[in-house]
Amino acid sequence: MCGIVGYAGPRDATDVLVGGLKRLEYRGYDSAGVAVITPDGSLAVHKRAGKLGVLERDLQRSPMPQSATGIGHTRWATHGGPTDGNAHPHLGDDGRLALIHNGIIENFAPLKEELLAEGAEFTSETDTEVAALLLGREFGRTKDLLSAFRAVVGRLHGAFTLLAVHADEPGLVVGARRNSPLVVGLGEGEQFLGSDVAAFVQYTRRAMAIGQDQIVAIRPDGIELTTFDGEPVQGEEYEVAWDAAAAEKGGWSSFMAKEISEEPEALEQTLLGRVHDGLVVLDEIGGGFPDDVLRSVDRIVLLGAGTSAYSGLLGKYTIEKWAGVPVEVELAHEFRYRDPVLGPNTLVASISQSGETMDTLMAVKYARERGARTLSICNTQGSTIPRESDAVLYTRAGPEVAVASTKAFTAQAVALYLFGLHLGRVRGVLPDGESRAMVAELQALPEKLRQVLTQGDEVREMARQMSDTRSVLFLGRHVGYPVALEGALKLKELAYIHAEGFAAGELKHGPIALIEPGQRVFVIVPSPRDTSSLHPKVVSNIQEIRARGAYVLAIAEEGDVAVLPYADEVLRIPLAGTMFEPLLAVALLQQFAMELAAAKGLDVDQPRNLAKSVTVE
Ligand code: AGP
């Protein structure tokens, strides 16, 4: 979950590296550093604990030497705290090689013992320095960085993206990856490396993903891609759909505010090209899941973590309803270490914004090893999880930079809805008439979401009134339940206060003991319109907690007057179908969490202790 940048070309390397790190800072931000090779063959390194701004101020005071080759790193600590010494890059013995790393080298301890026995001296507590010293010593034998890399990476276990430069080889950056992201930016007379395309998209939108156990050498005039064993590999080039502006705040107070505002467009983009004649058509998954395979699917497992698991819960309700296939939602990190029952007709779908979450990636690999076919629902082109899957359904929400996921969540839910409608039609269990009605609901969502998002001032005022709140509960039933869980997670990760989501029916089985006078409780209220609605039951739940002094903040559809006598505050959503109103309600809870964090003066885009992509298990 660190940010990594490499450059070889005519520009000032330090400018390119720091600019790239700025766009990757959301991947981890407790220390940062750069290393450049000067034309006269010396290595300059500067690294500092703290956010990237600390390093930038240092470099303004004492600039790095002019260079055309370099590597840069922004860190989320795994081994060793966020200190200057533990910051990357790390050096070889002779100080002429610099290395940066994303991931965890699981066998670093025995390798460190081996190096210590050979008299090596360590200046940090990191696993990365072990690789740097090994690589520096290997270079001493080979005098060639590429072959030194091949010798060393074969000895490393775990997850790693490594980049290195050596003063004896100006103009060359070498990278290697295993279970961790790395992409190449292909330029004219210049080449880039990054953890994701945000590192270089301002210079080039031609990209190439580096595959598992591959090594890439970049020089200004081109790249060389091989396996760890040195076998040449033909990489797949692709065009990055984002532009540099999309990766910037665009005038918003935070990336999170920008990304919430983009939710309607994220849904429109996710729907684009996937509806024909009012019905869902998902040709893009036909390679991995032709219709006959889909018809044989007898069970679906949805894998994810955090917010992505909660969007999976929304998918569970809709896929079971529309396709008649049992769906289980599994936390990827739990699934990975149990003995799940997977048959040849089990479809495993992973849900991941980044496509790099290690828990989810390892669970996908585990499922494949046990014979399951895998579908990736992902927001990041060319990321690892889609490449490890039989097919991918991209969510097209655009870059999501804020650590707290918002537009990706709603886009994931829409992708799951599309899949459920597609599956129901292919299996012949969902009449076209009903399918078309659901598609119409999906296509109406973006405009309804735009209406919901006009309540920003009310939500901000509500948050300001609650800025000293220490605990908030969230209640929902049916598809409102995943929204309750997601609303609680948003508040935890942004405002750092106790927040818990419950199925409203569960309250009387214990959690109601938490209710005391003044306890703030959000309630996602279902529509009262359809006869089978759970509205009466949820209103009863509201009465139960009001009777015990709770302060109720209801999210209810326009025109629902039944809640008025029992709610202290009401936020409104436009009328939509039962399965669709939660996607309107969740936007208000995302806004609320953001506004409460802002009211408390907290960093909305980079909350403490978190990282955007958790690429360690
Ligand atoms: C979302 O607000 C959280 N930052 C976190 O739960 C995130 O959803 C989770 O880590 C999964 O990330 P992914 O979607 O990139 O796999």
C-alpha cells in the first residue's frame, strides 16, 4: 500500500518523482523519499518521515542534483515505524544502489540473519533494507543491475514491487513485481513506472501492466520486459481512460467531496454500453462466462473487504431476487483461511475498487486453486485482481483518491445489479418486462442522486450540531442493512468515533441496551408504498428506541409522513424502487461522515492509520 514512482528520460527526475508521489500519496503517507542518479555517476538520496509535504519543503531548501533517472516512494509502514531511517529508498552497502519497495518480504528475517553473519550493517528496521543489501552485493558480483535483480528476486517470498537504480548505470531503472502492483507509462524518449497510472498520467496515457513474477527495465528509449528467469515477455499496452485533471481535486475542498459529487456520473459511466433495448447485455464477461456457463452456476460467493464487502451485501439481495441463485458474501480475509465448499459450478466474484487489496487477491487465487471460476468487479484498469480473474466487470467510477470509498461503492452496487439482471435473463428466470423495469430504475438513479446531493447544507448543519458526538448507531432492514453497515464504517474511518450498524430487527436481541437518552441513531427507512414494505416494522423500531430516549435521524422518501412523529430529524430521498433507494440513502451518510470529520478539523482524504489500497495481508 505504498506509492512508487520510477523515471528515465530527459525531464528533471526529481520533479517527475515528486509530482507522481503527490498523486499516489493516498496509498500511504507516513514517510517519503527520492533517489536520483546524476550524469557523472553518483547517487543522491533524500527521505523524510511525515507526509510528502515534509520532503517537498526539504527539497525546496536543498534541491536534489539535476538528474534524468530516479525512483520515489511514499510509505505506509509495515515493518518499522514512520521514521527518517525507515523511509525509502534504502541503500546497498556501498551507497551506490537505491531500492524502494511496496509489500512485505515474508522471509526477510532469515535473509537478514545471513547478511548480519556476513558483516552487513543495517540502518533501519525494515524488511526492504534486506533486499537493498542483497541487491547491492549481487550487483558487486554481476556489475549488471538487471541480472542482479534476477538473482535476488528469486530468493524473496511474499508480496513485493521493487524498483532500483545504480550509480554505475545512469539512465536505467529496474523493477520487479510479485503479488503487488506495477505499471509502465510509455512515453516518447522517456519511460515511467508507478504503483498505478496516477503516477504518470499527466505525461502519458499509454500504459502497460507488469505481470506476476516479471522484471521490467526502463530506459529513455524503451523498455525490456522479462520473467524472473529472463524469458522475454510481450506486455499488453492499454490507453488510460483517466486524464491528469480527473486525478486532481478540481476545486473541491477534498477528494472525497469531489468523488461524492461524481457519484451520478460514476453510475452513468458504469451503465454505459451495458443496456440494449432496455435489457442488460454484458458481452465483456462472455469470454470467461458464456451463457451456458452462467446457466450452470448454482451458487455465488462474493468476496471483498470493508466497503466493498458491504456493496456485496446489496448484490446478495438483488442477485438472489432477480436470478434465483444463492449468494453468500464473504470477508476475503476470512474466506482465505477456512475450508469453503466450492464446486465446479460455484461462481466467485471479487469486489475491489483498487484491484490490489491483498486479502481479496489472495482469496481469489485460493478460490481458483479450488476450481472456482472468478469474476472481478473492479474500478482500476490493469490492476492485479482483474488479471487474476476469468473475467472483469469494470465499475468505471474514475480515479477514487480519497481513502474513504464513496463513488466506488455505489458503482460496485450498480455493477452487481447489472450482473444480477444479466444472470436472471440468461437463466430465463426473470421476465423481460421486469428486467426492463429494473433497468429503467437503474437509469433513473443518477438524476435522483443529483437531487439527493443538493442537501449538502442540511447535512453539513446536522454534522456541525453533532461535532461532539461520541457514538452514532445506524439501523436498516433488508437492503437498508448494508447501508447501515456502510454508514457506520464511513463514520468510524473519517470521524474516529464509535459507530455501529445493525439490522433493525436485531436491535431487540441485545443492542437496544445501548440506547440511552440522547443516543444518536440514523435509521434508513424503507418506502411505505409497496404493500410488502418493511416500513411499518422500521417505524416500530424507531418507536422502540425513541421510548428509550434515542435521538432519531431518519432517512426517508419524499412524502413519507408516517415517520414525522417519531423522528427528530428527517433527510429526504426521491422515490425509487425498494432495491434502489439504499443507493440514494448511502450518499447522505457518506456526506454526513465527511462533514462531521471536517467539523472536527480532521483530514477527510487521508484519515489516520488508513491507506487507500491495503496491499498487505
Ligand atoms: C473504504 O472506505 C475503506 N477505505 C476500505 O474498507 C476499502 O473499501 C477496503 O479496504 C477494500 O478496498 P478495495 O475496494 O480497493 O479492495
